[in-house]
Amino acid sequence: MENIKKLLIIAGAGAHCKVVEAAHEMGIYTVVTDYLKDSPAKQISDESLLFDIFDVENLIKYCADNKVDGVLAFCIDPAQKPARKIASALGLPVFGDEYQYNILTNKKAFKEFCVKNGVDVIPEYTVDDVYSGNIEYPVIVKPSDSRASRGVSVCYDKNEVLEAINLAKIEDSNSNFIIEKCMNKHQDLTISYIVKDGEPILISIGDRYSGREEDNLSRQLICAIQPSRFVKMYEENVNEKVIGMIKNLGIKNGPVFMQGFVDGKTVRMYDPGIRLPGNEYERIFTKATGLNPMKSVIEFVMGGEINDFNGRMHGSHLLNGRRAIQYMINVGPGEIACFEGLEDVKNIKNVIDVQQKRFVGDVIESTGDIKHRAGEVSILVNNDIDEMIETIQNVQSCLKVLDKYGNNMLISPFNAHCIRNLY
């Protein structure tokens, strides 16, 4: 054990399993911590702790006593700042300083920085605008802190906005909120960079498709497709501005993630992260390109360098001419009594990974956020419309999720036929 390096992984949700897997492939001893005994990543890690992700003092002591070599939060936004504090206190590598982390974990600070750097953002409203009527509905009300889709509401009048503000303040660590123009009719994008020695490299740009408002999933992902159908527009009009902004922020090494809405020949950014995306995109990316961004960031936090695989990360967002599809299995409220078909899905051509997030016995509440996600299917296909449609439909036909009364719990299925008109 003396020569084996140790990695502390902050939080153990299902998405963190690939962090443990990548670290194991690199010969690294993994320690996962959160307040849950049965977190998925803990089931496959070498060691687990019951320290809450915000228990910085005890985690620093554990790392010092046990000679931990690196700390990584991966995709849980609230864990980003604690991870930085732990690593900084121990003199271990971090992706940025306190100022940079604040910009990339706070929506309001991020938008202000975008404006200063010529990157377009979604227009905002104030509470005074709400009371004076100087506002165009619908609007989005959400916490200032990056917290996935929790505390986010679509509002159509003043009373709904005032109620949504209270919800957003509860979910925000500092009781702050943002009121934005609703951009739901515009294409939502997710964009990721790896920064190596101060040079940002675009590694993914994908189209996000959300559920229906009537299902309370208008802010919840049901499918994502990479590369985006707007990739050429982004490369020509937006990419260099974003690269310049990241450089001005001063990030030298690490991942940078953001989301935005397409608006004509620009993208209006709204959400940042100093992390890789929280879904299973890295598995598809590695399959398509042979490059592993997870191992790249692990190498850095363990004291090495960001690995750009001898420059091969440049242009990797195009996936060697293939298409990646991330199909989300979303379920409505109720108690899951039957969850069938995942084994059949695994055997479908072009399916490369299946992750189950919810299980029989789980009770789903109508929260409108990521808690509705029961699973994720990772698909890699050729750039062929018929193949894309057929694969998604085959996945959908296999799935069966019922409540204890025999009612179908699957909701907001992605209409695969829309691909023909879009791509």
C-alpha cells in the first residue's frame, strides 16, 4: 500500500462510479465520502467514509492522517468548493482558486463575467420588474448557486414568480435567486472544455432536449445528442469568445462546463461548472475517440499533468464523425413496483452502457428535477438518421416501469422521429 496513490472522491452518486472505475484502471486506491452508507460509488470503491461532503475539517484530517494524494468532486456542484478547500489546505493540486471557483459555481457571478468578456447571456429581470409589470412571461426563477434543476420554476404571472422566489431561496446556499427570460423554445446546449496549460480545448457540444411542462419536467433532460446540430455555428461565432473568457478567468488546468441557449447566431450562456458533465457522456466519448477525459483530470489532481493525449483532444468534440445519444429514463410520481427491460436494452446494437438510477421500492415525488431520472442509456451510432431513430425506438420498446397499482410510470419519452427534421 505504501507506493499506491490514494484519491478521495467527494460524493458517491451513481455518476461517480466511472470516477472509481477510471482510477482503478490507473492503479489508484479510491476513497468515497458522503453521508449515505449505500451510495453507488461506495459499492465499488476500496474504502468509504460517512463524512458529509461539507465536513471539510474532518476530511482534511482524514487526508492528512492517511496520506491522500488527490481530491476530486467530479460533478456534484455543491461539492466543488469543499473539494477545493480540502485540496488547498493539504497543498494538493486544484483546478482553480477561490475566485475562479466562485465564478464557475454561481450563476449570477458567471453571467456577470460573461458580459464583461463579450459572451452573450440570457436577459434578467428584477423583483421591481415583477411588481411594475416590466416583464415578459414566461420567466425562469432559479437559485444563484449551481444546483442542477432543483429550485427551478417556470412562471407565467406575478404570483407564481413570488412563490418561486421562495423555493429558489431555499435551494440556494446564500438565499439568492435569478429571474430570467424563459428560453425553452430555443435549443439548449451543453458545452465542455478541458484546459491544459492555459489553453482551453473544446471536447463536447451537445443538444439537450427537455420534458414537457404538463409532466413537470420542462427543466429535466430526456435526451442529449452530440455533436450539436449547431456545432458549425458555435465554432464560427462563439467558440473563440468563450476560449478568451476562460483564459481571462485564469484557469490553467482542469475542466470547464457550461450551458446555453441558441439564439440566432449566438449562444446565451446561463449555467457554469468547474467540472465535467454529470451524465455518462465520458463513456461514449472514450468509445468514439479512444480518449478518456476522466483519466485526464484524475492525472492532474494526483499530481501529474492534464493529459491531452498528444494533442488528439483537439477536434475530439466531433466524435470522429459519429453521433452520441444519451437517452434518459424518466418516471413520474409513485412507488416503483416493476422495473424491467434493462437487460434487453444492454443487448441492443449501438448501446454501449446502461445505468440504473432508481430501483423497485423507490418512491418518486413530483419534484420536477433530477430525482425523476430512473436510468440512462448511452448510445453511439454512425451519423445515420435511420440508425439513430431505430436505436432510440428499440430502447423505448424494451422498457417497462410500473407502480404498485400497475400504472405506467414512464413519462416524457423522446420523440425519435423529430431527429429526421433536425439532423
